[in-house]
Amino acid sequence: MWGLLTSQPPEIESLKIVKFYPSEGYKPKILAITGGKGGTGKTTIAVNLAFYFSRAGKKVLLTDCDVDAPSVATLLGAKIGDGEEVNQFLPIFDENRCISCGKCSEACRMHAILQVPGKTPLLFPELCLGCGACSLVCPADAVLEGKKVVGWIYEAEAYGIDLLIGELKLNERESEAVIKEVKEKGMRLSEERGYDLIIVDTAPGAHCDVALSLKESDFVLAVTEPTPFGIHDLDLILELASLLKLKHGVVVNRADLPGDHKLLKEVCEKHSSKLMGKIPVDDKVVESHVRSRPLLLDFPESKASRAIIKLAKELWRELSL
Amino acid sequence: MKEAVVVSGKGGVGKTTLSASLGWLMAKRMNLVMVDVDVDAPNLSLVIGGTLKNSLPIEATEKAFILEEKCNGCGNCAEKCPEEAIQILEGKAVVSRLFCSGCGVCSLVCPESAIELRLVANGRLDLYEIPSGFVLLVGKLMIGESGSGKLVSEVKERARHLARERGADLLLIDGPPGAGCPAISAVSGASHAIMVTEPTPAAFRNLKRIFSIIRHFGANPGLIINKANLHEPIKQEEIRFAKREGIEVLGEVPLDDYVPKSLAMGKPVVEAFPYASASLAIKKIFGNFLEYLES
């Protein structure tokens, strides 16, 4: 699955392992990177910001919450070991205890349980949300706790940045369970290691997975482009960030693409979102993707790098790092 | 009736741009219904235009509602909610609509029967008449809503119905990015699944993911490589992958400044700049696409 990744780049500086004792009220800053439209450059910006902050001496955890198309490790050429399974509750019906009353089937609002009269219920695992309603209502204690693997979490490290990557199992739909686990594990690691900053890379769109990924962040950075698609979807994602009562700002990637900068500005104003920078089209970005290395490392003087560094400084102030 | 879905794994590789152009060419040849099921970020209507004829809410999800007069604020629901979507505020349970999955556990554990599950609209279906002679349906998820997979299925079901009613030859579906719930729902039931990719490591990796979904459902797979001159070796690797897996390579589209220009004009590139290098490539792909549809 990760076969495409090129070999691990040389390790340049490794984090000093010092036991971290969280002080009273310790809380890492959380920066979420999202955008609405797909392919606007969320992950590119996330990995390069992480690289910048890490080089600037901050302890950074970068989490990939785009669990159905994770790309953080690919962009950093990070070696991924064996993942940790993300499991979800799946009922097992005990034939010996089941009285075929059908209450579980009635309680399941996902229609994942079919009660055949006189038999043990039949489960459609792909429809099961893992909510446990069936086990709550069973009068015969016949619902045993089983589990299904819905995805994996991988821990990795690249260029002094700790990575936490969620991956949804193919043909599974329970992305929320994987995202939740990535977030929880991120907070656990943070308690141990004392991150200054957690960067969360989200999926495109403005649906519940994105809402879950954004939740609890100190600042939401929406990466967009000036095209009609970019602006349309920016409007949606900023509305979501506002609904969640989160602070947000916008960066315009590929800013020199033909588009409508006036309309883009209007959308930002409508949501009181701060325009935090513009990043120009730059061939070096694709070059860095192909090399699977940070743009800022290989092409620090490129147009896009300079713009990202400017953005990073702006975010530094915003998050009071 | 054939049903072809356009998907990609990675977002932003050009699904909608290519769907718009293929649809525009297709409408001249056959009776077409198009549907945009990228319900989170539906963009097809921005480039195809047309007049909005109808818009109706779609109820594809349930949410918990607290009957305040009955709620005693005991907190059982908040404790058992698997989504942590319930809080007790000023002695009453409050459901966060954004995070409620409609599982109903809260209503089962409520001692006062103070929680009801109600079907709510989580999306909308818009119908556009397109001047070049076809119909476009657009599914839209309300901001932050759950149930996008169910909404995709519902929108597709209605699109199929409309396409059959109109005696359409083809239902062309512009799908969502990713390989999760909405993408699975988009691919399910399609006779043909066209993957759009670009020659970059992230796009290639996610192409493989969506291909696994397509194979699972048994749709006939096709591939278009967009922005093909981004990187020659990865492009070659993608073509080898397609050949190995029995994926029909429908063609490639070069990087072309006229593509973003046409998008800024709100038109498919084949309409706005018919002789641009991207348009010529898409027309060639269109020829292959017609043959591929017969397979």
C-alpha cells in the first residue's frame, strides 16, 4: 500500500528525547488546515508549515485526518511501519441466548440487522455504525462484543516532525471512527511529549468528517484558489468553521490562476475571515512532490517557499507560539 | 441505459473539469442526464451553467430531538452518546446537530422518553436545464451534515429515475474525491467508472485506493491522465499500472492555461477554446470514451 514511497531521506536532525512533564494547564496549539475544494494544496501547505515550525525549534505533530485519501506520508517520503488497528464495535449474536424477539433489529436505525422469525438475527456489517443500540435493548444478553477493523493509525517521523496518519480500510465507510482515534491518540502523545503545535490536515469538503477534524482547533486555515470552484467551496468551509465557532483565516494558493479575486475577498469579508497570504504558481512545488521532500528544504528560495514562510510567520503570531 | 461515474481518489485532479467537457460533447451525440454527487462541494453547475428549474430538500438522515418539557437533565443520553454529541446545559439535554449520527442510543437510554428521532433534510437536489440540451441534477449536502453517503445514494436513485423517464442513453455522474463513504456510494451500481488522475505520487497512491473500490463493485474501469506533462516517469508508471490491472486508458490531457481560463469564464474548455491543446486531447478522449461505453 505504501510501496510508492521513495526511500527514506537522510535524517537531518532528530528530536532530543527528554521526558516531558506537562505543566499545569499545558495545552498544545492546534492548527487545522482545510479548504473545501479538493486539490487546492492543503497537504503541501501542511507539511511545509510543519517543517518550518519544526526548524524554528517547535515540537510539532502533524496529523493526517484525510483518512480516505491520506497524503502526508507520501509528500514527506516518510517510512510507514505497521499500523495500529482502529476497531469498531460489531455485535455478535449468541445463538444460545437469543430469543429472536427482534428488538435489536427494531432499535438499529441503520437497518444493519435483519430479524428472521425464529432465528438468530442476520447482520450486515457494512451498515453497522458500531453504536451499540442492539446490545442496549437485548433482553436476553445475547449481543456479544465483537469488533471490526475499520482502519489503521501509523506513527512516523520525518525531518524532526512527528507524524500521525489515519487510514480508512478500503471498502469501509467508518472514517469518523478513524479520525476520532487519530485525534485522541494525538492528544495522548502530546501529554507524553509536550508538543508546541499539532497541525491537522483534513479531507476536502465540508461534511461531518471535516467538522470532526476541525473541532477543538485554535485556528482554521482554509487553503483555496481563486477559481470559481475554489471560491464556491471556500464559502462552504468558512461557514462550517463559523458554525463551529472557530477562528479562521484564508490563504490563496496558485494565486495567479485566472479567477475572481474581488469575489474571493467578498467571501472572506462575509465570514470575517482574514486573508493571510497568497502563494504563486511555482513549478518547484510539483518537483518537491515528485522528490517526496519538503519544498522549503529543497527550494527555500522559490517563489512558493517565500510565500509559505511569510504565511508561517503570520500564523506564528496568530497562534502566539 | 449506461451509467458512468467519474472519480479520482485525490481531489483537485480535474474530475469536474473533464466531466463538464465530456458532458458538453456527449449532449450533442446522445440523450444525456448528468448528476453532480460531490455533495460536499458541488461545482459542476458553475462550469456548465443552465437555468435552475427546481430545488427540493432531501431527507436522508435522522437526528435526535429533545422534548424539553419531558427532559429531566439526568445526563444518561450525554454519557451514552457514541458521538459525544449531547451536552447538558442548564438542566436540559442539547444535541449538537453537526455531530449527531442518528443512531438513537440516546432515545433508548432516556428514562423519560424525552428524545425523538426525526427524519431531517440533510441535503438538497437542484435541477438545471442546460442550453445545449440536457438536464443536470446537483446534490448538495447541508454544511457539516453527516450522511453524505446516504445522500449520494438518494440523489443517484432520483437521477436514475429521471434518466429513465427521459429515455436517456447515458447517466454521467461527477463523483466526490476520496475513497470513503460518499465515493463508495457514487461507484456502487455504475456500469463504467472513469478514474481521473495526474502524474504525482499522491494522486497515484489514491488512484490505487479508488480502483480497489471500483473493482469491488465490478464497474468497467477507465483512466484519464490529466495534467499529463507534470511528470513523465510517474505517468508511465500509472499507464503500466492501468495495463496490468486491465484498466482502459482513455487518454491524457496536457497542462494548458486555457483550462483555468475557461473555468474562470464558467464554461467547459471544449466550448470556450475548442482548439486549445487540452480541448483537442479531450475530444480524442471523447472518441475513446464512446467506444469504451460500448464495452
